[in-house]
Amino acid sequence: MDFNKNYTLRRVALYEIDGSDETCRISFGEPSDAFVSSVKENGIICPPIVYESGGKYKIICGFKRMASLLKIRAVEADCLVFKSASPLERLRMNIFENVSSRALNAVEISRALNKLLAFIDKKDIIDNYCEVIGLKKSEFLYNKYIKFNLLIFEIKSLIAAGRLPIAAAFSLSGYSAQEQEVFVKIIEATKMGSNLISEAAELLFELSMQYGMAICDIYDKIEISSILNDEKRNSNEKTALVRARLLKMKRPMYEERLERFEKMAAAISKNKISINPFSYFEKDEISVKFNIRNKKSLDGILDMLKELKESKLADEFLEK
């Protein structure tokens, strides 16, 4: 396509533009306040690209620019109007314009993959487009990112904002819409950090496979609603309880033995005996922590170690 001969610069009334048609759009979310302010103060530096269709104009590139113009109550804008371009050419224009100025976020990568799939096959996308949009040339990653299309808007918004890690998104793409909605409520109520969000999402997915249960049934089993709605607990306490119940369901024997260990350890010396956190109890080891301030405290520590040596705790968790 000869770009220079295939468009005209034209002043277009905004009411003539069908902004609801997002066939070519891969950008996600509304324009930021800073972007809108820039448009208000400086105008549009790069004209949006549109094409004529059914007596109106449809957007090829510049969805956020158009949204910004509407927010500042503009009535018209200079646009590059394409005379002719195939649907794939229009989509390619949008993709290349976006990647030429910024890195796509994970949601936008997924949108690009899904929209390209309407025109070309998977192998062609992996070979010729993945690296262009910021993804390694990998069938494994392609299969992961293409599923982000199944995520609800709230989850996509969290990903785009950097609030929800990609590892969690991989797990969540296997959840139903209802299950994703509940997970958003968990994030909001507990204010989990990125690592805990990923751990919770993966644990729920693994439990679903382990027990052959729907994730919404796991929510019911750990009584997630009662945890999230408990006004007596703060966000940290809710996080700890959600995590504890998921782990207990994941490895019930381990958690039962750990609980018994903690009770027995507390009877000897509170907060001085613990277990190093490994995935399975048979790989764990007892850890004894203490501070020596003077001879008296040393004598106390030695007495505690002697009691530990002769206790049921040592017999059950060390010798066996």
C-alpha cells in the first residue's frame, strides 16, 4: 500500500465519527487526566487516522485522542482519512502506530493477538508479530496471553494498572467470570501484595485440579464471604486467614502437624521454637532462636534446650 497516495488530511466533525466501533483498537482503558490536559493545552499533535464507512468515519488509530477531544468538548478535529485499506491493513496500522511510541501492556498484547487471529493463523502471528508487540516468539507464551481475552474488565484493569501480576493473570484466565469477580473482592478486602495475589490465584487453581471442584465451590468451602465481610478483622488478618485456609485445604496433613507442633512448642518456650517453611513437612527442620543478653539468660536458654531434648516435640518431629 502506498501510504502517501492513500489518505487525505481532512477536518472532520466529531459527530460524524463512530467511536463505538473498536474493530481496530488494541489500546486498553480511558486516557489519563494528564493526557486529556495535554490535548486541551496543546491540541492533537498526531492526527487520528480514520476511514469512511456507511456515511460515517470509523477510527483506525487514535482512540484515546478521540476520547480526549470529546472530554474537552471539542467539535471537530484534523484527521488522516484513508481512501482504501483492508481490515488487516487497518489493524496493522493501529498495532504499528502503538508499538512505535510505547510498550504495550499485557492486556493490549492479548487484544492484538486475538484480533490478528481473525485474519491470519497462529503460526503466522507467532513468527511475524509476537516480537513486534513485545512478546517472545513462543507458542507457550502465545497460548497464555491469548487467554487474557477471557478475563473480566476489572481484572484487565488491575493488570493494566500494574496492580495484578502476570503470573496471577495466567491462573485467573482459567476462572469463570463469577469466580474472577469474587477474586477481585478478595484483592480489595485484603489489600494483598503482588506475591500473595499470585500465590492465592495459583492455590485456588491447583485446589480446583486437586479436588475436581469448581473454584466457586472452594470459595464456599473456605467460607470466603464470611472472611471478607468480617468487620472485626483488618486487611492483614483477612489475608492471613484466606492464606491459612487455602494452605490447609491444599495440604491438610501438613497443616494439622504444623498446628500440633506449634502448640507443643508453645508449652516449652513461646516464640522461640519454630519450623523452617518448606513445602512438605518431611523436609522441614526445627529452628531454635534466642538472644543471649547475660549469663542468666544463657542459663535459661540451656534449660529450655534440655527440656526440648527430652520433650515429645523432639521425639515426634526429630526422631521420627
